[in-house]
Amino acid sequence: MLVRVFVEPQQGATYDQIAAAAAVAEECGFDGFFRSDHYLTMGGDGLPGPTDAWVTLAGLARDTRRLRLGTLVTSATFRLPGPLAISVAQVDAMSGGRVELGLGAGWYDEEHRAYGIPFPPMKERFDRLEEQLEIVTGLWSTPPGERFSFEGSHYSLVDSPALPKPHQSPRPPIIMGGAGPVRTPRLAARFADEFNVPFHSVKDTEAQFQRVRRACTDAGRDPATMRLSAAVVVCCGASDDDLARRSASIGRDLEELRAHGAAGSPSQVADACRAFADVGAETVYLQVLDLDDLDHIRLIAAEVLPALI
């Protein structure tokens, strides 16, 4: 099982804090370091403020050497698809081919209001997401020297040189996810390399994995070619006092974390991760909410990772 660290910098973090956590994750042997793509806190004052996901990942591309890097997930409402393809390709080149693009329809209307970003109704957001996926993958797959054009309901590209190309061939992996029962699995079957179910029970995660596998079969795709993953909040402690301190620092109830995340002793956290592996997850993203608690990352690496990889 691949184990990746997943952070939420919109809760308030500087680049230096993010980079320090990524450095420890790399040093300790995690497979990847991923971040959310949000501009507004979801509780608390959010100080010192959010950081832009792809600006951050560009920095990490140069400040790390081995970690896979990416978003869970970039909102299709935030960026035009052409410039997004350019940004991701550039960060992929800066990293030497270690980038993965998580892309979704967007859901947090308050951040759109706060920063003046249009937030269309859900159907239109999914229509835009579908067109963005067609455009980003189309630009990346266009052979050098050829042109790419696209005419959709929301985006139009005419004779694009489709440059630059990503470092990875044929392209960086695309991650999609969520709990939508119909359209999300169908779009993933067409475009995604990985499907992620974030913050759901093992039972609900398994049900969504089954929907995604069926969507792949319906699309004529081998379901085994879709990597499956889960994201869970992690709160690990070597003692009850450590657990209580860590759950308090992130403002979460420990019993709720035990029921819905990966919380407890290192062996209990490993068991919680294995439960997702048992229903098909090949990768687990451990959501680390306190970016200053680097010893938390070190503890997981020392006592949880060996049980999972």
C-alpha cells in the first residue's frame, strides 16, 4: 500500500510550514505529499492565510527530490483549462516528472464568494469539469508540431500549439474522486488514472469503488487499470496523552476520529488503513491537520509505515 501525506493549508499556513512538513515526509519515506486546493478556511481564523496550490507545488518541486506531488483536488472553477495544463506541465518538468493532477468540479461556494470566483450551478460545474478534462488531456497528448482545437459549450481553443509538454509520458496521472454515484464514476472511467474516496466509511468507500469498477467495464476499460485510493484524517499517538493533545490541537473529538478516521495507537492507525486496503484501496492519503507537529509525521513513519508498505 502506498502511503501519502495530505495537508489542508487553507486552514492557515505559510510556504515555509508546508515545505518543512514535506521535507520530513520525504526524509521519513512517505510516497507522496499532496495538498488541498482551497482559498478559504473551513473553521478558525485561517491566519496567516491560504497559499495557492500550484504555486506551492512549484516550490516543492524544487525543494524535494523524490516525493510524488499533487492536489486533492484542484477545482475546475479556479483556473481556465489551457493555463491549467501549462501550469501543471511546468511544475511536472520542475519536479522531474513527479506531479499528479487531482481535478474536480468544486463545491465550496463561500470561498468563491470571498475571492470573486464565479460559482455556477452543479450541473454546469460538472459540464465544465468534463470539458476541462478533455482539454487538458488533449493538449498534453497532442504530438509536438501539431495543433489542438476544441469547441465546447464553455471553452473554445483554436489552433493551440499545445505546449509545453509535461515531463511524464504520456502525461501526469489524473486523479478524480468523490461520492457521486453516476457522473463522477463515468467521467473517471474516461479520464482518470486514480479514483479517490475522501473521508467516508470503509463500507461507503467499498460501494463507491464498485461503482467506479462498473463504470470502467461499461466504458470498455479494464477496471484493474484504475488505481483506487482513500483519504482519512489521521491522529496517532504513542500514549493516551499524546492522542488527547493531538486531537485537541486540531479541534476534533477523539472518539469521532476513531469512528471515521485513522486514530489511536500506531497499530490502531495501521489497522484502520488496512481496512481500506481490504476493500480495494491501493493508496491511502493521511490527512495531517497540524502542520507544526512534525513529530506526528515522524511517529507515523516509524511505527505505521512499516506495517503498510
